[in-house]
Amino acid sequence: MLTGNMLILVFIFALAFLFFLILKLKVDPFLSLITIAIITALIMGFKLNEVAGIVSGGFGNTLMGVGILIGLGVIFGEFLAASGAIEKIAQAVLKGFGNRRSVAGLGLTGTVVSIPVFFDAAFVILSGLIKSLSKKTGISVVSFVTALGIGLIVSHSMVPPTPGPLVVTENTNADLGLFILYAIICAIPATLVGGYLYGLFIGKRVNPSGDFDENAGTDENNPKPKKEISTGLSLFMLALPIILILLNTLSQLLFPNTPISAVLGFIGEKNVALLISVLAAIIILKPYISIPYQQLYSQAINSAGIIILITGAGGAFGAVINESGIGDHLIETMQSWSIPVLLLAFIFSQILRASLGSATVALVTTSSILGPAAGDLGVSPILLGLAICSGAIGLSLPNDSGFWVVNKFGKLTIVQTLKAWTIGGFLAGLTSLTMVYILSLFSGILPGI
């Protein structure tokens, strides 16, 4: 079994070979990811009788979390699009923010939605807006994908009660209320810089080729609804799964261990909430849909199949990297670095995020090591926690299942995903870290800092 710096070299080699297979040899991403996962496990020295189990376990564990969600989300999106609800919501966003600021509007919408709703679920639910907004404004679809993805991942990585940031507050012993307040203060500039400004920048320099259909969204491809749906009903249908999930979160905070929290916890579980929303869409949106339901189901299942396979394969690759022990090696190496503690926390979390493919794992791991030492390090627990969260935002690579959710639902190529999602997230993380340092200037003045 390989140890030490050899693990890092193999990880870099695996990523390079993965890009070579997909971009140069044009091998399907699913086949490429599974192949790389197995080859990487063998090179790292896993026992032959363990390799298949680790790969299939990573595949299954990933789909256990998002498989049903992706399937239901695609069906939900098909019904919203066929009823004209997506068009109405896009019009509402444009009316509220205007054409020029519509990218910022979608990014900030993502920032708000991702506080109570998991990243994967929120991106699946809101991704239908991308194509419609791009068509109406003439702004590149890449700009909207970047804004939505970055807006969602910023809150997912920074703002409790999302599990990762919540664990950070516990491990650093930070005041939860103040942590949420300062996290939001850091999250908004991060979204605007990494999602909005960078999204506009990269959108002008990347042509939406790949799987994106320039003619998608036209009347020829999407027959007009039977009758026009209202903006209010459209917004309600889009918000329904979000409301149900939010009720679950609030009930656990306000009424823990009660029958109310049990009931709301069940209907607000992300898979159940989306199932309820799909069933509601089937019934409520029927007067507005002219396409046969069987056709909608077929389109959704065909779309969901490849997304599920690729997402699971990304999880399999990530599982191999996790099992290799690269995280423990990075921890031992970085603890000896003589750099400022806030920057160390950021780098620590950022490297774990990139190497392990999970923002939550990076948050939990980093905060469990540095959090208890906040007092000894002479830094505010809130600032330390925010620096850790900032590091978990960016550098999403193909070993992250979220990379493939953005890639497939955003309909980008691999290179476009790296340019928009990976780099945009990195810039958002740097912006958030900058805000943390700005807050540190007011140490002793602001409460908790």
C-alpha cells in the first residue's frame, strides 16, 4: 500500500489520465471514471479482493444520497417546463432584477435556497431556469450555470443549518447565531464575485457547445401549454419541495423529539419532499400541459439514466481516494507549516476539498483538528470556522459527485465545467476568505470577533 507523497502523485496522475480519456480519446465519462477508479486502487496497493468492493461501495453510497433525488428532480423539471412554469419564473426573475442583473438574481436565489436545501437537490430543482433565462436575455448559459452553482455551493459550505457548517460551529465552539450572521456577510460577496462577476466574464469567453442545444426552449421543441399558468402558481410549484425541506429543518430546531418534528421530518426529507412535489405537479399542472404524460416520463428517465451513472461513478472514484489515506497524510504534512492560522485553515480545507471530493468531509475533518485549538491559536472561533468554510467552497474536481451534477444538469462539457464551476468556486472561496480577514480587522469591536 502506497503512503506519503506517493499518494498525492498517484492522485494527480489519476486526474490527468481521466482528463486524457475523456477529452482526448473521447471515452464516455462513466466508463472513464470507473476505469480510473479501479486503476487508481490497484496502483495505490489495495488488495485485489478489496478493489471491487470499494468501487461499488462508493458508487452505491453516492447514489443512496442522490440517486432517487436525481430521478425525481428530472421528472419534476420536465413537468415544470411543459406547463410553462419555468418560463413564468424566468420572467419573474427578469422583472425583479432586470436583464443585466439576471445572472446576479439567479446566483443570490441559489445562495438563499441552499441554506435549508442540500446543494444537489437545489441545483436539480433550479437548473430548469438556466435555459429559459439564457434564451430571454441573450446571456450565455455558462454565466447562469456558474452563478447558480456558485450561489448554491457558497451557502452549502458556509451557512448553518447545512450539516457541514453546523459541525464547524460545534467543533470550534462558536456562537451559532453570530456564526450564521457573519457567514451570510461573507457568502453574499463570494456569490457576487465567483458566481456573478466571474460568471459574466467566463460566459463571454466560452461558447456553450457540449450537450447544450442552442434551439432548446423554442416553440418547435416545446409545444405551447394548453393554457397559460400564473406566476404565483409557478413560483409555488418550484418552491414546494424547498418549503417542505425547510419545514423539516425548522421543526428539528423548534420542536425537537416531538410528533410534529417526526411528521415534518418525514415529509421534509429531501427524497420524500421531491416525491410529494412530483405527485402534486402531476395533478395540479395537468390543465397546463399539452404533451402526453408518457412522453414526459420517457424524456425524464432517459435524461436521468446517464446522470445517475456518471454521478455514481464520480462517487466511486472519490471513495478510492478517501480509502487511500491521502487525507491523513495531508493533515500530518500541513500541521508542520508555519503560516498564519486563518490561511492555514483555508488551505487545509481547500486541499482536502479537492483531494477527497467532498465539501462536507473537508469541513468536518478540518474543524475537528483545528477547532478545539482555536483558543490556543489566539484566533476567534467564528473567524477560524469561517476560514475553514471558505476553503471548502471551491476546487471541485471530477472526484466530486457535485461536479457531475453541475456538468450534466448545466449541460456543459468537461472543460467548460472546470472553467466555470471549479475556478468560479475557487474565486468565491478566496473572496470569502478576504471577507474573513476584513472582519478580523474589527476584532474586539464586532461581537464574537
